[in-house]
Amino acid sequence: MVSRIATNYQNQSTLRNLQLANQGLSLTSYQITTGLKAQTLSDIPSQAYQLLSLRDVQSKTQTYLDNVSSAQNQLNAVESTLQQMTDLLSDAISTATLGRNENSADTRATLVPKVQSLADSFYTLFKSQYNGTYLFSGSDSATSPINGSASAAAYPGTPVPTTWYQGDDTLHAVVTGPGTTLSYGVLGNDAAFADLKAGIESLWYGLQNNNETEMDNSIAALNAAKDGLSGLLGEVGGQLNTVQLVQQRQTTQQQFLTNQVDDLEKVDVSQAITQFSQQQATMQASMAIISKVDQLSLLDYLR
């Protein structure tokens, strides 16, 4: 009788061990396959709140990084466009100097097509877009900073007016952290653009009409634009440095958060494999014991 009770207890105990080993195998198999500690947060209740909080901060930090990356790309586009304007300006100054040194109206007239082309190129560059938004319209980036096309026009006087500007007076801005924003870019109503526009169009007008006063005004405006564009390039360079510093800081934080999340939800795969092997051995041993118990006959109980 005692033997039968002991055998039954052993059988039940072995079945429980077999069931636990099977559950353990299922979990460790999932861990090895996915690299995660648990299938659901409810499986790690003591760490769930911390993990959710970290993921929330991680998601927000990624948004800040995306914002900074977008600002950086747009600033790169602004810098490239300003550099092209600087090259165009150098060509315009050379043409203006050549035209002013010529005494023949016919010779000056031969320079008109080139200046017209420079004026058209300025308008094209000034209307440059990045990702579907105008670079020089401020926060009103859906509106072109200038309408119409270039034309020969007498110098409008100093300071050069910017009534043609169609954008607003607010720079682009992005959120770079909790309660932190970064303004960036340059506005199309900057004096450098006004001087460049007036300088090229008055040069066009002066050459077309053999007007030396207009040529002189043009050269003065273009030289002012040269200084202005140089200043804008320096300003954009400083903004890019600031953006890079913010990006580095957010990247460092994101890496820290990623490590924290990994510590909470990632499993040591090598350790899981070892545990899997142990659970597998336990399961096989339990099955062997159950098999032996099942093979016992009535005579075994009567002995």
C-alpha cells in the first residue's frame, strides 16, 4: 500500500516537473529566437513601468533627432544655394567691371544677354526649394519669396527696398527637446538679396541703355551684396555647428536609452541556450521516469 502511494506521488511529482520543464522550454525557445526576455509586459511586471517610460522618452528623442536632421538638411541646401549665389555674384561683378571699362555702346550691348541670364539664374536660386518648401520665405515656406521674373530696372536707391518679398519675417523652427526650439535659416528680405537683385537688374538696365551712372550704382550694390552674402554664409555655418551639437547630444541620449531598454527587455542568448539545454535534459529525465512508472505491472505492486 505504501509502495503504491509512493509510486503515485512520484508520478504526480514527475508530471509537474515535466509540465514546468515544457513551459520553460517554450519560454527559452522564444528568448533564443527573438532575443527578448518575455513575450508580454505582464510577464515582467516589476520592470513594465520603467520599460514603458523609457520607450516613451526614446520615441520623443527620436522625434527630436528627426527634427534636427531635417533642419540640418535644409541648412545644407541653404548653404549650397548661397554658395551658388556667391559664384553668380562674382560673375556679375566681373561683367559689370568689363562693361564699365568699355566705351562703346555696342560692345556694352553684347553683354546684356549674359547679365539677363545671371538675373534669371538669381531668380531661380532665390526660389529654391527643399522637400517642397521654399528656402528663403521664412516660416511661410509654402509661398514663393518672389513673384514674376527678372527685368532690367534702374537702381532703386539706398537702402534698397524689399517690397517684392512675399515671405514672412519668422525663421523656420523645430522642437529639439522638452520646451526647446531651434530657429534656423535666413530670410529672403535680407539686405544681401536686395542688393544682389538690384545690382544685377540695374547692370542689365545700364548696359542696355549705355548708362554709366547705373553701371556705377550696380557695382556698388554688387559689392555690398558680396559682403552680405559672406555674412549669411557665416551665419548658416554657425547654425549648422549648433545643429550638429544638438544632434550629438540627442544621439548620445538615444544610445543611453537604447542600452537601458536592452538591459530590461533583451536576454543573454548564450545563457538562454544553456538554460534551454538544462530544461531539455530535465524534461527527458521526467519522461523516462513516467515511462518506467507506466510499465509497472500488478505483480510489482503485490511484491
